[in-house]
Amino acid sequence: MDWTLLPPPVRGVVNAVMHFRKGSALRRCSHWKILAVLLVAITAFSAVAGESPTPRILMVGDSWAWFMFINHSLRDALADCGLGQYIEEGAYSTVPGSTVAQWTNPLWLAQITTELERNPSIDIVHLSLTGNDFLNEWTIEMSEADRDALFSRIVGDLETVVRHCLSIRPDIRVAIVGYDYINKSKGRASFQQLNEAGMILAGMQRDLAARLERCEYIQSYGAMHHYFGFPPTIPPGRLPLPGQAPDFQPWPGGDRKRGNPPEAMFDDIHLSMKGYYYLGRLCVDALYRRWLTEEAPPDAPHTTSKEQPAAVALTGR
């Protein structure tokens, strides 16, 4: 059976189990911690809403979006920023291990549509994608031309997903949320080289957001350096936060020669619970506070840029 053809809710459960069975997370965590995470996920899937805050944000994408959802990272950040009347959803639209190529599948795009139609109060899509495509396919041995071709294909798939979200309702806005430094090497590539290549891909995503109406990019490289520091020599707050729109200076934030501090990381790729909370704070401070408190964008035809109408091929090719 081709598991990639499953819709996101089922695929998410399969990928979550496989992630904890074979990943370094299993080796670094005791069984009760893993069970606790899974119980949180089950609770998120089965919770019944009573009198509750208003859903305004849909988490879509890979394990970074999934961890933020099951940890209530964004929900806690919103509450701490005085926006506790709003919450995020993501039980059926976050899939650990998923690629942006998979999300161009019509079944997966339809799941985004279903979630936005089921939650008419949601007008923000938090999109975390491309990390697995990059880690799976990029190698240090690639020529510059081959790297650019790969990254262009990945960003093309991302554009397909973004345009699909924007086409569902004229009030939808999409935040493409970047990744932070990772501490993983790959083959002959050091973690520094992996991060440098990732920043090239991030720049292309930033440029994509700049071309599209109702879409913005949140730069995350260096956020953990700022929030955690490297005590005792570098205290929290000393290294700069990543710059945001319109000029994104500094690009990147933090110290690009370093990986992330251990306290910020769950494993070599994923942030800790506190790390994802700080990523949520970054999203709120950089963009979501403004989007949640200002008036919705005016109604407009479903054209998302000057170059191309919203109706694009579902394959993104």
C-alpha cells in the first residue's frame, strides 16, 4: 500500500508512530515521555469544545507544525501576549515527516479546504513545510545548478500549497514560517554547511512570499540563539533576533556559525517544548499580533499575484 496517498489525518498517525520508533528521539527519551507525548496527541484529537476561545489559526505542515500544535506552543504564546481569546487548530492538518511535494497531492490539499470550511473563524494559515524535502534530497556533492534546480522545484511545490490556501476564501492569509538552525550533519556536510544551504532555500521562500498577496514570511534562523543564549558566556537576549519584513535585517539572526543550544533542542532537528514556545512567541510578535487585531483584508477576486491566477495545477509542476 502507498501510504503517501493517505489523507493527512491517517498519515499523521502513521508518521508519528514511525518517527518515535526509528528516530533519535526514541533513543534519547524514556518510554514514559514518549507515551506522554502520544497521550497529548490523542487528547488533541479527541477534545470536545465547550465554551472555548475562537480558532483563528490553522497549523499546516510537518513535524515542526505538529509539535507546536500538540505542545500548545502557539496557544500559550498567544495567551502570554494578551491574545488568549484566540487559539490554533491543527489535529487534522499536521503530519510529522511530510514533504511539501506530498502536500501538493489533491487529497492533502482537500484536507486543508475541509479544515478551513469546518472552521470559518480561521483566517490565518501557519505553514511549516520544505524541511523534509531539503533534508531528504540535498547533498553537499550537488553542483550549484543542481541545487538551484532542486530548490526551485521545492519552492514551486510550496507555491502550489500557498495558492491553494489563498484560493479557499478571500480573507485567508498565509504565513510561511521558517526553520531555525539544526545540529545535524549529513554525509560529508557539517551542520554549518547544512544550515547555510537551508538559508539559501529560506531566502527563496522569503522571495515567494513577497510575490504573493496575503502572504508573508517569518524568518526564524537565530531565534533560539536570542532566547536561550549560550550561558555563561553569552546570556539570553544578547544575540540578535532574526529580522522580519520588510528588510529582514539581520539575515540570519543569532550566530550563523553555531548550532542551537542543547536546551533549545529535543533532538538534532526538532526544538524542545520551550523552544517551540519561543518560536510561537516569535510568530506572534513578528506577525500574528498584527493580523489578529487588524481588520481582515478587503474582499478581492481570488487572484493571489499579478503574475498568475489562484487556480494552478494541483501538482505544482
